[in-house]
Amino acid sequence: MSEWEKSKAWNERSRAYPVPTQSVGVSADLTALHPAETEVDYSSNPLRWIYVGGDGDLYIKKSEDSAFHKYVVTAGQYIAGLIVAVSTSTTATELVGER
């Protein structure tokens, strides 16, 4: 068997891969955010990260900040930190946060 045939046979063999939707025993407290409706204050129970589903500006206050900071975000982006507030000036959409 030539090297090419060995390589081709190796690449075509079946492999057992874990299914990406398998439960790994991790539970998360996910929260849908709607900052355009009302300013959201999480100071008593901060978010660890925010997932952005739609492009826009994200105005958040982290635990170490005294004012809101603007982040220009794109869909699929995560913003991490102890987030204590999300401003109504936020234009990014489909936001999800985790505590």
C-alpha cells in the first residue's frame, strides 16, 4: 500500500466524536437582556458575561467602573467581567447575560 493509500484510508475511517449538545453537568443562570425598555441594574447579583446576538453599541458598567463605557460589538461577541448595569442607550440586540 502506498503512502497516499495509507493516508486516504486513515482519513476515511470512522471516528467517534462527542456530540456537542451533550450535557456536561454545568448549569448556568442565563438572562435575556432588554436594556432598550429599562435600564438594568445587576449590582446585587452581577453578570459574568454578556453574549451579543446583533451588532450595535453596548453601554455597560462593570463593578470597578463608576460610569458606563461604550463597546462597539458585533454578533457572536462575548463581553466578560462583573457587569453591574446595562444602559438604555444600548443599540446591540439579542443580548444574553450569565450570572
